[in-house]
Amino acid sequence: MDIRTLRNLQRVVRSGSLSAASDEACLTVQALAAQLNKIEGQFGFKMFQRSHKGLVLTERGRTLMPFIEQVLDAARQLEHKAADLRSATPRVLKAALNGTLPAEVNQRIIKRMIEAFGMYQLEFSCAESIENLSKLKNDNIDLAVLIGPPRDGISSLELADVQVTVVAAYYGLERDPLVSLSDKFLIRPAQECPYSVSFKRFADSGMVLGDWAHRTVYSSSETLTVSLIKQLDGIGFVSRETARTEGLSILPGFEDTLEVRLAVNNIDLSCQALDTLVSTPLQHRPQRNVRGHAYRHTEQQILTEISA
């Protein structure tokens, strides 16, 4: 027996009119009349009769109505209880970490998110910036860690003291002369790749070797870049951490630093919680002396020290 039909029957009892009850129920008069005919068929007797006051309950209808009201009252209590249980269930908050960052940094981001958003059920994923951007554009994520400067149309906050060091890397010996590197394929970051900013700075620094115009392929993924460097004997742009992990040699004389940002795709998140999340340092970076071009540093490897 349909609860909605019982509610509409109660509306007819209160109003004494099919027309008024149908308006209240947002139904046509014909649809409401069909519901009443169906439920009278289920009961096996007429519930209403016409009088000068409109539709009134029959004697059997009056006898049955208190039981119908008990059913409707129980249904309302059930709905309220279900609503209370729903509100007590933590809402899911989807957060995309960035696979380019060291595992220790991602672990600290996870810990900080748990502290900041304890009222949510957190669901984590991990991918490069290009995939996280796709999730943001498709509204499949609430928070995402991105590398590089702010992007148009995406609200984001800079994570305190978290940066990615970008280098030009190749597969070979570090003592290879620069002239020999000009024969390698250039694995250039595609426009949507955050490392495209670093490549522009690399080109502006005057460090482009030889004529790479006809020996250039594009990559939007650091994982793909590493694979192409090895397969094509190329030179490409990756994080210093990735170059070290993959056994790549680093081109001397160039190093770029990109900020790391937390993109926010959920307007319901607390500003205070977000501020706490992004403003507290997640790691400690040692001071270093930078000489010459703004984006050219010494070749001495500078490792990020993860705070204990």
C-alpha cells in the first residue's frame, strides 16, 4: 500500500474536495481520483460519499481513518529517523594528492587533512597535476594538489614551504660534454604540463642546445617524459627527485623551483580549516645561495630535508 496515496486520501478528508486535494498534492484531479479508486479497490469498500459538504467519509471510512493516520504518523517518524541517521553519517571529501611530490610530503598532507577535516570521510587518490586538473574540471574531486602557478578559473591556495625543483635530465653520463647533448631528442613539456613554465625559463636563460626544432616531442606527463628520455635517448624536464630515483643525469647550470598549490573545488569547506592546512609548513628546506640568473643555480644537488 503506497504511503503517498494514503497521504492524498488524508488530504481529501481534510479538504472535502478532490480539486483542493489535487492542488495540494500537485496532481491532476483525474490522477487523484484514480488513486482513490485503486485504494478503495484494495480495501473492498467505498471510503467516500458525496454530500452538500462535498466528499465525506462513509461509516466504514470513518472507522478505518484512525488506523490510516497511525500508519502515516509512523511513516513520518520513520522518515525523520532516517534523516537524522543520514545527517550523522560523515560526508565524503575527495582529495587528490600529487604523485610528483615525495611520499613523505604526501603523508604529511594526508595527516594535515585528517586534522583539518575530521568531520568528513576522506577519500584519497594520487596522480600527476594533469590528471588532477581533469578531475577538477569534471567536478570529480573536492581538493587537489597541483604543481605550478595559479591557473585561470581554479581557486587555489599555496601550500606553505612545499616546492618542486625542476631540472633538465637525460640518460647518460653526467660528464658527457654539452655539445653531445645537442644531438638528443628534446622532450618538451606540453602547454598543460606544469613544467612548461620551467621550459620557458630554460629557453629564456639561453641554454637551448643546438637546433632542436626538428627533434622535439611533447609530453604532458612526468612519467611519460621519463619513458621517452630513456627510449629516445632524449633530454627532458622532471623533478630533481624523479631524476635521482630514475637514475638520470642532470644538465648542469639550470634549476627551477615551482610552487605547490591546493586547488579547492568545494565552497562548503571551512575557510579556517583550509587556512590551517596551507599555512603550516609541511617540510623544512635549507637556505641556499643563488647566484647569476634568477632561475639558474649551481649544479650542487640540494636535497629537501623532510621534517621529522
